[in-house]
Amino acid sequence: MKTLLVACALAASPAVLAAETPAALTPEAEECLECHGKPGMDITLPSGELLGLTIDAAKLSPHSRKLACTDCHVDLKGMAGGHPKRPLASKRAVAISYSEGCQKCHLAQYKETADGVHRAQIGSGKIDAAVCSDCHGAHDITAPGDPRAKISNTCGSCHGAIAAAYVKSVHGQALTAGSEDVPACTDCHQSHAIGDPRTGAWRAKGPDLCGSCHSNEKLMKKYGLSTAVLQTYVADFHGTTVKLEQGSGKNPVVAVCTDCHGVHDITKVKDPSSPVIKANLLNTCKKCHPEAKADFPSSWLSHYQPSLTKAPLVYLVKLLYTVLIPFMIGGLALQIVLHLWRIVVNR
């Protein structure tokens, strides 16, 4: 028997080899497919799981046109005949073990995953956390963001409830419709160095994360949205407090964007179900301020800059203080200077 490829364990599911092997495959891949292209190439692992080793040549990724099988399955390099047995008890053990081989070509991305929440989960014994092949595939690797809507489907294979909520949101609907402007999962969470969203540090950086899009003047103008959302948030009590706590690692004790607008289920602010529409705003405020009365939300300017048309009283008071405070401080400074001058002259 010629060189086989026992590491084909990462294949998505057993499939029958196409009638004709593509000529573009590497010679080693063609050789391996002489056995691994046959149906029924299954083995039973110590865990009792059935591991499919049949590979569909028609679904092989561009890697197979450039790399030899043993470039990834290095433990089989130079082997002939039967494969050595490996002490891998389950499908997850196989996937985790072979994900280590990706660093040979993708070292930068591998280092990022080492700092991410998925690898931390695996290190703590939760082996169901994602490794490279869970997101990218094993032998059927394709561009991860082509189309971009594919990203949420990939994340949804583990995070189903979250993905379902996202798809119904204003961002998810636009992404599904083909928009390149809205964030997919990886725009907020990153691709490889994925942070733990339950930590205080993650919540504290939330406003800056949202502001990276909502402060983009060209992008917001396209959709008729205000770019003042981050500026007005930082200027109020909530935002100022968050900014002071950033870098401390503490969980902000005040509301950030997601506390009011939602996380994955964000809707348009004028949608009847929006938590920040006037009819729902009091209930939203009560999540942090349970004693809030009906007029409590009226103290919030809703991310608007005060003007003669929007909150004119606030605008006029602000204008008054803009003039009054420099006048008083300047007058006090002038009085001190004149007093000192008088003392010097009288001497």
C-alpha cells in the first residue's frame, strides 16, 4: 500500500472521490487519494467515534495544488506502507493536534490565536473551543470572508443563538443583503486574537469599538447617521467615567453602548422594538436606575449636540457659561494683577 494519509481526520465528512482526479493536484496528493479517495475509509477511535478518512478531491482547497500532504501532516513524511498509530482518543484530540501544524506557514495568525479566548479555553480543559480547522476547514479550505456573510455562518456553528440574533439585527440584515459597510463578527471580535467579551477590559473598550464606525464621517453620511455619538457619549457622565476607568481592567460601573442598544440584536433607533426609542427608553434606563421616574429619560439628549432647535435651554445655559466663566476668571486674574501693581507702586 502506498503512502496513506491517516491525518485526513479533519475532513468535514466522508465523500466519494470524483471520477477524475484533478491534474493540478500535487503528485503526493494524487498518491494519497488512491486510498483516501475510496468510500468507506473510516476508523473507530478509542472514544467510540467514527472518523471519516475519505477525501473528496473535487473539494480540496488550493493548498492541495501547492503543498504536499506531508507538509501539513509532517508526522507521515518519509513513511511508506501502513501508518503508525497515534495516541489520539477522539475527534477533538485529532483536530487540536493537527491545528498545531498551521503555524508552519501562518505563524503570525497562530501567535494571535495563542492570545485568544479559544486557546485559553482549550488550555483550561474545554476542548470544544474552536481551532483553525473548525473555522477554516481542513482539506476544503476557502477564503474565510468570501462572501462576508459567510463569517457569521462560520461563527454560528458554535455560537448558534448569538448568530441567530445577529442575523435579525440591523447589521446582520445589511450584511446578508451584501453590504460591505456593516460589521461582521470578526470586525468587533477580531479573527484570531479574540478577546473574552465577559471581561471588564472588553466592556470598557466598547464605546471606542462602536465609534470606529460611527465616527466615520463619510460612512455615516451615506446612511444619514450622526457622527457625534462617541463625542456626546464621552462628554456625559457615563462616557467620562468609562474613559477614566479604561486601562484599569475594571468592569465599568456605568452604561456602555451595548447596555442601551443591545449587543448582537441591535435594531434601528426608530424601530418599535428598539430599547432606545422613547416608548421603551424608561425601561432601558431602569436596568441601571430602578427608581427612575417617567421624566428621567428627558435628562438625556440622545446623542444630540444642544442647539437652538434641540434642547435650546441647555444650549443657552452652555453658551452663558462659555462667556461667563472666562469673564469671571479673567476678571479675577486682572484684579490680582492690578492689586499687585498697586502694592508695587505704593512702595
